[in-house]
Amino acid sequence: MKSLMKIIMAILGILGLSGKASAKKKAKVKKIDKHIKTVKKAKASVAKKKQAVQKKKAEVKKAVKTPPKKKASVKKAKAARTSLKARAKRK
């Protein structure tokens, strides 16, 4: 009877269903969960920093807007025609 129990426990151990095996699995899962938690925290902090940088970037972009360039006045009819055609193409 004892030998039969030993054989059964050995089979369960091989399959990973014994108490020891499940405790090891639980420990591994706990370790992985802990690692996941730290990674999520790091990810959140990086996202927060990125958001702050994007905000600063937008502020700088707003502040450094270049004024529109004034084009020279057109003096000839041909130049006026080409200028109007170019303007029409853009719109």
C-alpha cells in the first residue's frame, strides 16, 4: 500500500500536481506578478514624463511662431498671372 502511494505521488510530482510542485508554481507566479507590477509602475512614470515633455514642446512651438512672410508686390502683368495661378493651385 505504501509503495502504491509512493508511485502515485511520483506520478503526481512528474505531472506537477503534487503539493511541492504547486507551491513552486505559485512562487514563480508571485515573482512574475511582482515583476509585472514594477514594469507597470515604470511605464506609468515614463508616460507621465512624456506627457510633460509634449506639453512643454507645444508651449515652445506656440511661443516661437514665425510671422508670415510678406511677398513683394507684382509689377508686371505676366508675373501677376503666374502669381494668381500659383495661389489658385494651393487652394
